[in-house]
Amino acid sequence: MEPYTRCLAHLAGPDRTAYLASLAPGNDLDHRGTVLTPELLDGLVNKIRDPTTNRPRMGAVDFSEATFTGDAGFKNAIFTSRAWFDGATFAGAASFNRVTFSGITGFRNVTFTGRAGFENVIFTDRALFGGVTFSGAALFSRVTFSGDAEFRIATFAGRAGFENVIFTERTFFGGATFAGAARFFSATFEAAPQLGPLVCKEALDLSGAVFNAPVSIEAAAAYLVCRRTRWASTGSLRLRYATVDLSDAVVEHPLRVTSHSSAPIGIRGRALDESLLTERDAGVRIVSLSGIDATHLVLTDIDLAGCLFTGTVHLDQLNLDGRCTFARAPAGFHWQGRRLLRWTPRRTLAEEHHWRAARGAAGWMAEPDGAESAGPEVLATVYRQLRKSLEDGKNEPDAADFYYGEMEMRRHDQDRPWAERALLAVYWAASGYGLRASRAIGWLLAAMTITLLALMLWGLPKDGPKPESTGQLTGQRITLTTDTPDLDNPDGPLPERITSERFDKALRIVIDSVVFRSSGQGLTNAGAYTEMASRITEPVLLGLVVLAVRGRVKR
């Protein structure tokens, strides 16, 4: 340390006193490798305090490799030139609150053992925090980064707060690791093209954040909270392990949310260390799209089993790519109150699970604490919009499940007329709203069997018709009249009416009825009415079978 041969910590008393007395506001400071106690640092800072503002003011400073043995206070300081703290160690709390850095600032490879406070700080040039380690809380609330903000390979062992921060230029968080929560609440990213790739063991909170330029966010995080987050330009969320909340987010341009199958590649081409998250499923789950405008939203390979869609705007324009999964209806028989019901497998909304569970249906997911259960009148609309979204994407087979859900909600909507609900109940029982071919086939076979038995037992006459002709001779002219007598109803015990001959005749009539043809067979009155009924019901059931099969194979 000029003009002395020793560092400030090892200067003799008179020399130290003389050095401190020589300092004035705005002086440059060079204390590389110096061990600074709280008392020594306070004495140094007080000597450069500007009497007009009562704020410490210094020129170019270099505290590289310095060791701050206790609490280090630089509160309200003004650094009028570059400031280097590279490799320094802060053994206690470090306070840089309300500091102004006018030049390039370097905190690379610094170790903060205690709490690090950078609240209300202004960085007018580049801020370099690459390789820094925060063992305690790191608070950057209400900070303005006018230049690039670099946090490459930074380690945050405690809570990291970037609330109300303004990032004017680029941000570099590649390889950063957050062992606790990382809060970017109400942060503003003016021109940052990328955030990450980073790892966050707990919640990465972007609630209220604003992205004014195209941005790609890459993160392996337990939770990603984007409530009221605003994308004023295009964006991409490339995630792993994350449970995502997009409630009330504002998406003004295309935003893609993608689940990555492999770890993000950090700096130097190496995959990020995800050991903090390996106990979780690597897939991505969205828990809420409520309040978001889905016009520009694209979801790829996302788990939507627990997602709340109620309140989503323009849900019919949501774009689902890849393998997006939904909750499944519980298969098999389950009790609902005193009734034993059988549920058919299908894709369902989480809200339907909550509604049915609230009504006592077993096997359905109950709503989480604090959530409000939507009724059938609301869910019918949600199902209809999701169905249209898939149909517009030429995915009609998967859209069929949402059509089923829509019809189910309409059937259970007590505000609809009872006649409509009764008609829907018949449609459901007959063919599962034209989507359950097995149910329609079962009813068709049952109808054909009933018709067949009715014809054999009562519909076919005892004997075939025997026309009788009578004539009258007048001169050389003969007049003939042919009459067909009424057919005799079958008699005798019912088992004796079941013969192979009568079975063959009845089967022909039944087959003709299925394809809406008249057999032309002489029948009793009971047989005639049976045939008329079968010519109406059986073609309808056959049509429902065809409709159900077509719904599952249509491109």
C-alpha cells in the first residue's frame, strides 16, 4: 500500500494514523489482500465521508482477496469509479444498501458467509458476480442494473431476493444454483434475452415480473410461480422438475412452455448439476391457467392433471403440442353415497375431480385447500373450449373425451330444463353420448335379442298364410276373388314355439330391421308392432355404434 510497505492491517499505530489522516472524499483505495476488522473498516470509511452529503465517497477501489472479519458496512457509499472485490471474503454481514456504483463492479468469486444486503443499489455499469457464494440470505431488492448483470455459476445457499429489480441490459445466470427460494417479484427485464439456465431447489418466483424483450427462461426448479407476470414480447420457458403457476399472467405475444427431457446445458458445455432436485419427478406440471389469455400460449409435453382452467380467456385457442396429459377418471366401480357407479376411462379436468369428490364420489381427487369448486354450468364451457382447441389442431380422437365431459356437465346442470337433461341421460345410457361403441353394441345386441324372442314367441303366426280363391261363372266370363285369411296367433306352450324354423324366420326379420328394411314376412299383430319398433330403434343404435367408432379413428 503506497507509500507504505505493509498493508493497512499491519501498519504500526503512527503510520496507520498518518495514512487515515491523509484520506479525503473521492480518494482511490487499494487494499488488496488486506484483513479488515469492523473497527478498521469503519475508520477507513469515515475518513472518506463527504461532509455535504454524509455519504462515503471514493474513487477507484480494489479490495480483491481482502478478508472482512466481521460485519462490513458500506451503506450509502458512492463509488465514483471501478470497484473490485474479486476473491474477497465477508465473514459477517455485508451491507451495501443504498450504494451507488458508477463504474464496473466486480464481486467475482466472493464468499459472503453472513447476510449480504444490496438493497436500493444503483449499478451504472457492468455488475460482475460470477462464481460468488452467498452462504446466507442475498437481498437485491429495488436494485437498478444499468449495465449487464452477471451471476454465472453463482451459489445462493439461502434465500435470494431480487424484488423490484430493474435489469436494463443483459442478465447472466448460467449455471447459478439456488438452494433456497429465488424471488424476482415485480422485477423488470428490459432487454434480457435469457434467464438461466439455473437450478432452484425451491420456488423460482417471477410473480409480477415484466419481460419487455424476447426472452428464454431455462430452469430446473421445484416451483415456478408466474402470477401476474407479463410477457410484452415473445418468450420461452424451458423447464424441468417444475410445478408452474401461471395465474393471471399477461401474455401479449407467443409464449411456449416446454418440458425438457434432459438437463440444461450450462456454460462450458456441461450439463447442470440437478442433484438438489433428483427426488422429484423431472416432468413439468402446470397447476393453474386461471385468468390468463391463452391466445398465444403453447404447451409442449406438460402434465395438466392438476391444472385449473376455470377463468382462462380464449381457452379454445390454446395450443397443445407433444404429450400433454390430463387427469384420468377413476376406472372401475366406485361408491357415490349409496350408489355403486362405474366410471369409464377418459381424460378429465381437475375441476371435475374436485366437483365429484365434493359430492361424495370415491376415487376422485379432492380440491386443494383454498380452492373454489366450479359447478357443472362452468365446467361445460371449459370442456367445450378445450374440445374446440383440440379439434382445431386436427386431434379429434382426443377431443372426444372433452366432448364427453361437456355432455356430462350439461346433464348434471340443474339450471337446464328437465326435458333436456332427460334426453341427455338417455343419450348417455344408450351410447355414452355417441362415444362408447361397446355400450351401443350391447344395447343393439339386447334389442335384437328381445326382437328375436318376441317374434318367435308371439310375432310369427301359427301357420303360413294360405290364400283362398273363389269364382263366379257368368256365361263365358269367370270372376275370381282371392282372399288371405287372418293369420292365427301361435298357440301351445312357449318353449314349443322356439324351433329352428321359427328362429330362422325371426332372425331374417331382425337383420332386415337393423338396416331399416321391411322383411315382407306375414306377421301377427304383435309381430307387426314388434317389427315396426325394431326398425326404428335398431338402426339408431347401429348408427350410434358407427358414430362412436368414427369418433375414435377420425383424423
